[in-house]
Amino acid sequence: MTGRLFVIGTGPGNPDQMTPEAAAAVSKATEFYGYGPYLDRLNLRSDQRRQASDNREELDRASTALRAAATGATVCVVSGGDPGVFAMAAAVCEAIDNGPKEWRTIDLVVLPGITAMLAVAARIGAPLGHDFCAISLSDNLKPWNIIENRLAMAAKAGFVIALYNPISKARPWQLGKAFDLLRSDLPATTPVIFGRAAGRPDEQITIQPLAEADATTADMATCVIIGSPETKVITRDGKPDLVYTPRFIAGGNR
Amino acid sequence: MTGRLFVIGTGPGNPDQMTPEAAAAVSKATEFYGYGPYLDRLNLRSDQRRQASDNREELDRASTALRAAATGATVCVVSGGDPGVFAMAAAVCEAIDNGPKEWRTIDLVVLPGITAMLAVAARIGAPLGHDFCAISLSDNLKPWNIIENRLAMAAKAGFVIALYNPISKARPWQLGKAFDLLRSDLPATTPVIFGRAAGRPDEQITIQPLAEADATTADMATCVIIGSPETKVITRDGKPDLVYTPRFIAGGNR
């Protein structure tokens, strides 16, 4: 008997930013797997079971969830944000790829969510209004020299850069180093947005020019967005600044 | 008297993928501005007025909406997907930046949505599971040589590449040219995903290897995702293939 495996995203934490589609999957499933703080965002019924695990155990969690689904259960793997962006959907696919053949017959349903960079961008204007990239700054799962190369290429391309996993206790220097590298390629005034807990009551959004960007402003729950040379800041009396990247670069066909 | 301007995203078109937060904004607003097919996704009441405009008139539409908000109305500007990704939030910011000072006092509220690449990725597995970029392939608003440079840098960086606005009647050759350029940098087997109307009844998702990728598979409503050299395909008996980009590149700290 083969069950069903939902992989959902809660969005950044504000319940009003979780899609009805994801909420419907939560009401159908009976077994939940995820990082504790993400599971805490769901209002589970007493007949629904949760198994919280540490944030760094994605592959074990995916395999455990797949084993449960293979026995016929309706299972829900829970990510914050979007499950497809530096989150559980890739871990589940990886486990299927390397796991027993029967896991390929499980009814896998991945449901998208609001990923952090979109929530942060919305709170500050439209910094992702033109071409951009998203880079995980964690060198746990890839070598640091690849990250350095990606930052350099992103700056050369003129992409706005969204950084996920910018800093943690075990990775204290990487964000400062990234700012240092980008300072040689980007204007000193380039706006850097530190977006923490966007859309939640404890939200903190800070803008600093790249020349003075202070990595200690970020923590594990922060998404950092670094503008491109085109990105602009609008000041407003009595309201927070707006940051946006214009849709237009001179020389197009229109 | 100063009104309020919501800028919302409907998501890709499936009503269950629009956030409750965006739905609440729709119920509050009385004046709606947007591209007709996006406005059609809302079930407006008889006391709510809609003004549809062509997809290429973003800046005019933004200014009209800001003028209405400046008179005290509660206005809603509607994008498909996420309003911050190649959509109306940047046009509204641009209009504020270049408009009369009073527009800076308008209560501007941008609400995020599920952008096309997230919806397409979810339907096929997790192709955006690692570092990626999003590029608009339209050379209406920027010169083609900038797009070529960005594609080259993205390939050098090893990013998965999501292409928005891949093709239209007025821009028939750009996507084919992009595939040609990428063929010199990426493996022939790199999976190319054509995701049309993801999550809607008329959804069409197609995977082709880059060597054989056919630009005519795409239309205006398609988001194209091109894998990185790390991206993998999982075949499943009786089920569609899964495509994912692993979280892991050998040589990290763990």
C-alpha cells in the first residue's frame, strides 16, 4: 500500500501568508515532519502526530517521512518559506533518488510557498523588480570557493543578490567576507537590506549602504538582499524608505 | 486626504495559491488596476470597479492607480504571480520616485505572492533546490547584450536559471538564441523545464534536454527553468519524471 507525501511551505511565518492549498494539505495529513519552529506554526489536531527534528537533519527527516508514506500514511513534510528554495523538497527528491525503488511510487505533492526574499522585498518596495539571484551562504553543503565565485559572477552580471542562511554560530565570518568581496565590484552606496521575520510581529527590516554593511545585523532568520548598481532608494517623510530596482535599463527596444 | 494602495499578486492563477493576506486586500479595495486576465481571477463585488489595461502599460497603470489613491481611495494594483518579480511593484515605486511629492505619503502596501518559477518548480520536484537566478528575457526594457552577458555569467556561476517572459509574437527569436548560447557552456543533457499555467487546469509541463530544447514549446505564459550541471532527473514508472538540484556539492564543511 502506498501513501501520499505532501511537501509544503508555511511561508515566512505570518499565517495569512500560507496558501489555502498548503492549509488543505495540512488538514489531510496525519504525520508531520519538520524543524520544530516550523511545525509550531501549524494548528494540528489531537489525531495528528508531529515529529520535530533539528534543522540540519534534512536527509534523515526526508527518509523517515518517505518510509511512513510507503506504509500508506498521509504524510506532510513542512518547510518554512517555500519548500523548493534551500529547503525540504530537494532533500525529499534526493532521498527518493538514492532510496528503495518503491519510494518512486509514492504520490509526491510539492506545494509552493512564499519564500523569504519575496516577503522581505514586499516590505521594502521592489528590490527584486529586475534580474536577481538567490545564493545560500552556507558552506556546510558546498565549498566556500564556489560561493565566492558565484558572488563574483552575480556582481558581474548585475544581479540583485538575495542571500539565504547568511550567518550562524558555526558560520560567523562568511557574511562579512561576502560584503568585503562585493565591495570591490559594487558601488559603496548599493543598498543592503537585512530582512528578519518579514510579516511577523517581531519583524525587523534594516537598510545599510554596502560600504558600511555590518554582518552582525543579521542572524539565522535573516534574508539579506544586496541591490544591483541600478537599485534605487526613495526617501519619504515620516515613512520608511522604499528600495526598488527599475524594470528599465537604457538601450532596450522600446 | 490620502488613501491606500495595495499591490498584490494573485499567484500563478489557481485561486488556492493566492494568500489569505492578498484576498483580504481585495475585499478592502474599491478600485482595481491591472492586466485584464489577472483582474479576471478576482471575484469582485458590484461596488468594486476595475480598470483593465494592456500588459505593456505598467507605468501608466501605476500612475493612474497612484492618482486614485492620492484622492483618498483604497486602490489595488493586481499582478499575476508575485508583484515584486518582473511585475507591478517596481512600476509603482518608479512612478512614486518620479511623481509628485504627495505620492510619497500614500500608504503603500505590497503583498507577496507565489511567483511562476516556484509554482513550476513545485510541480516537477525541486529544480530550484540550490543557488539560482531569475532573468527576464524581454529586450523591450533592456538591451539584448546585457541579457547575453547575464546568461553567460549565470552559466559560469553554476546557477539554475529561471527565464521569465521567454517569448512573444514581437520577440520570437530570443529564447532560441538563449538556448544556443547556453549550449556552449552547459552539458547537452541539462534538463530544460517548460512550465505553462502551473497549478491550473490547462497546465502543461514539459522537460527537454538542452541539446534538443525547442523554443517553440514556450509561449508568453511559460516560465522556463534551465538546470545547472548538478541538476538531476529521476525516472518513475507510470509517473512523470522528477527534476531536482541537490543541496550538496562535494567539498563543504560537513
